[in-house]
Amino acid sequence: MFGLFAPAPVTPRTYSDCSGCSLCLLACPMWRKHRDPRFSAEAVAKGLQCGAVAAELARPLEACSLCGACDPVCPEGIDLPGLIMDLRLQLANSLPAPPPRQAALDDLHARMRQGAGDAAAQAEISRAAPLLLPGPELRADTAVLARVRALLGLVVVDDDGADISQALELGAVIPQARLESFLASLRGHSIVAADGLLLRQLRRWLPGSQRMGLGAALSTRVAVRSNLGESDLYVIEPRAFHADHGRMVGFYDRLQRETGCLINLDLQRMAIPATAHGLAQEAGEMAADDDAQARWILQGRKPARIVVESLADLAAFKRVCDLPVVHLAELGEDPEMIQRRPHAFG
Ligand code: SF4
Ligand code: SF4
């Protein structure tokens, strides 16, 4: 049985276990932006301990970018992004949404109903094929998508769960039939996902499956690694990184040693998103501050080129500097050359 916040195999730790150590606050981009301790996972956990309900915590819940940076630093092992998504769900049920968000929610509910009806078609994908969940941005960039396909040799699925990911962002209830139709087409496959939030949830929904973020999958390719060098700043997509932090720290540490490139892994900018959106920005209610985030990641660094895992970051860095900015998939050879060589997943 699937639920949005299905219990982990061991007894999950929750807000009542928060000791108030403040480590999550130091890693949090919304705290960095507001410089106000109320904007942190700690404030949410402590507020709940004091009896607050979701509506009283609306401001930090809406400002959170779900980047996941608080998750690996919490010594109590509390799933803080999961807690915040859970509270957003309660928030949507307790406060009327502003008109732009309500319109986004209405559209989303219609798409999820449609997606549940497409279940049979999705289940017919060839069983052995490793799959790519591209997400809307990569799907729209056909040139980069062609390179990703050539490098990784994956089947691009029609149903990449973009509506489910948006529901996680907005705190919308995911109908059971819709979730099941999405997961039915993924079972038994290796999965590469461009959307780090979806990747995080797939860990819960499909335990034991082989999953990887798009950036990490691309950077395993020799054609990509051999084109990274000391003058590059490599910008990690943070949600996928934090969702599998224990493994990814070692992975990127090796990448850095082998290629010599700079990576956004220093203490406070440890895979912080260049595009750190809260809920209100996701729903188009206020201007995004992507440019400030991108400038902050560049602060004190003088790369000759910026290499990004996320297409959203690509646009932000192009706006704030005149350095060349490329997606990871654009490194290396032409797709036709790559396609002549055999691939293995992983
Ligand atoms: S998910 Fe990111 S923005 Fe949200 S509380 Fe955690 S560190 Fe802060
Ligand atoms: S890191 Fe964990 S225990 Fe420490 S303040 Fe944050 S939520 Fe509480």
C-alpha cells in the first residue's frame, strides 16, 4: 500500500526528537536568505513541539525550497523535508490558497485524474529497459535530451511523474490510483530521474530499486568526465544529492579528485540550489530570487566555465555572469559519435 508519507522500515524519527542543536539551520538556504531563525527546519520542529499547527507555521513552510540540505545534517535522523511536505499537505487543507496557487492546484488535480486513466498504456514499457524520467524542462530542451539519451542509452518514459512532483511541491493530495499508475511502469527497471524531489520519494515508494539522479548518471560517463577540468565550476543539483547524501558525498569527492574541477561542496554552499524556490514562487505568486542564489554560489570563485546538472540552474547562471555555462550533457562528443559505442547503466 502506497501513501505519500509511508512509514520507513525502522521507527521514523520525528519533530518530537528535535534537540534544538541548530545544525539544520546552518545548512538552510531559507535561513541564509531571511537571517531569521523562524525560517528553518528547527523552528518548524520546535514549533510543533510547542503545539503549533501547520497554519501557524505557514511562512517557513511556504519559504522552504525542499532542497533537502537539512536532512543529512540532523543528528537525530529526522526526515525534515518529509516533515515539511507533510505539513504543506495540512496547510493546503487548512488555509485558502491564494488565487495563482489555487489555479495551479486545479490544473494539477485535472492532470492527475488524467494520468490515472493512462495506467494501462504506461505499464507496457519493455521490462528490461533502464528508464529516464526527464521532467518538463529536459523534455522541452530537445537538443540536451538527445545528448542525454545518447550518453546514457535510456528509454524516455512518457509518464515522468511531473504532476506527482508538482503535488509534492504544492502540498496536494496524490490520488492513490494516480500514484499506482506511475509506479506500475517503473517497477523492475533501473531509473534515472532529472527531478531530485521525485528521486527522494522513489526511495520510499520503490525501496530496493536502482535509482540515480541525472547529474550523477551523466558524470559516470567517460565522455563527460574527460571534458571536466580544473577551470570548471561543477554545480550539483541539490535535491538528488541530499536524497542520497551518504553515497553522493563520496561520489562527488572522487569526481573532484579525478577531474580537478571545483564543485559547490564547501560548507555553507554545499549543493545549495541556484534556483531555491519556496512554495509561493513555485506557484508564480512572487518573483524568484534565482539570480541572488547563483551570484552567491559564484562568490569568491573564478572559474573559466560553469557546468550544471540542472537546466533551471543553467538559465540562472547565464543571467548573472558572462562565463560560458553548459549542461553536463553538452560536454563530450556529438550524440551520433557516442551512439556508436556500447553503454552499461550505472
Ligand atoms: S529543505 Fe532546504 S530550505 Fe527547507 S528547511 Fe531544509 S534546508 Fe531549509
Ligand atoms: S538538526 Fe535536527 S535535532 Fe538539530 S535542530 Fe535541526 S531538526 Fe532539531
